Amino acid sequence: MSGGFPVDLILFAMVAAFLVLRLRSVLGRRTGFERPPREGPHPYDPRTARPAGEAEVPELPPPAPASTTRHVVPDPRTPTGQALARIKGVDPSFDPPSFLNGAEAAFRMVVDAFARGDRETLRALLADDVYGGFEGAITAREQAGETQRSEVRAMQEAGIESADLRGTVADVTVRFVSDQINLTTASDGSISAGAEAVTELTDIWTFQRDLRSSDPTWRLTATRSA
């Protein structure tokens, strides 16, 4: 091998830099509403490692489509806007538009997880008392042999209704307006509740987080229909 700098190392460094930038653009920043990680082999588990010299080309996810949801952030001069400013004073990383993006994603995840009976996802996103209500409904549905189908066909609006800060504990209430299909199917395949029709629904959800906690998750603490 000659004494010059190896060209292959330069090429590998360029490819690595491209992948890092690409992943950042696709994954974005954390909002605290992320889906819990699935169980699986550790990425550096020697039992699943490829033979030396065999490179694995990562398959990057496609960019997420631009959201068409109307996001509503209160005027900074309103009581709610001032409460949001106080939250940001405790946690400088708090950003209302980014929060609404995460809240919308959490709304979709919770609706989907409840329909599928995915207790793991619900446990990660819900406060204990709210989780208890969801889990009880799932258990009753399973015992009756029923199947739930819930689809968020479109999200029309997600807007911050109110906010509060008590010490370092923040509450932010969001109004969601969505088009959904919700129906429950009995064990014999008949529809026991709901319908195939798309219905506009308005839900008011409150998220809470201790801003000094190392856990970035905003957990759902209250739900109601408007």
C-alpha cells in the first residue's frame, strides 16, 4: 500500500455524512410523542452482525407528506398565549407549532392503538387513570369477542385551547377536529355500534408534562368530546 491517504476512507466518510444529513431531514426533532421502541435484537448484537467486509446499505424511509391540518396557536397577548410563554420560560425547547405537530401524531397513534388493543403504545402515551379507562374498554371488548375499527381519514384542525403551568408541571389542552370512521363489529361479523360512514368529530385532549423531567413525553391526562 502506498504512503498516500487512502481514497476509500474518503469515500466512506462522504457516504456517512450524506446518510446522517438525510436521516436528520427525515426524522426531524423529538417532540416527546414518539411511539415506544419495539423489542428486537440490539443493532450491534454479534449474533446478528454481518460478516466482515459485507456492507449493509440502509433503507431510508420516504419523507413524510406535508400536513394539511390547520394548526391554531393562540395570540401571545391572550391568557393562553401568556401561559405558553411561561412554559417556554421553564423549557426553552418548547415550541407551540412543534408541539401541535407532535400532539396530532399522538392523537392518531392513540386512536389506532385503542382500536388494535395495543396496550404498550397506550401505556407510553397515557396517564395512569386515563390508561385504566382505555384498558378497561379494550378488555371488555375482547371478552365480548368484538373488534374495533377506527380510522382517522383526515385531520382538519388541531388548536391549542388552553394552557397552564403549576410549578414545573405544564398542561396544554388541544382541540382536534377530524374525519373518522368508527365501528364495532360483533363476533358474528355484524356491526354492533358505529357505521361505515365518515363522521366529523371534535375531541378535546389535555397533555401534561413535568418540564424538569428527563422524560420528554407529554402524556394524555384527560379526554372529552365537544
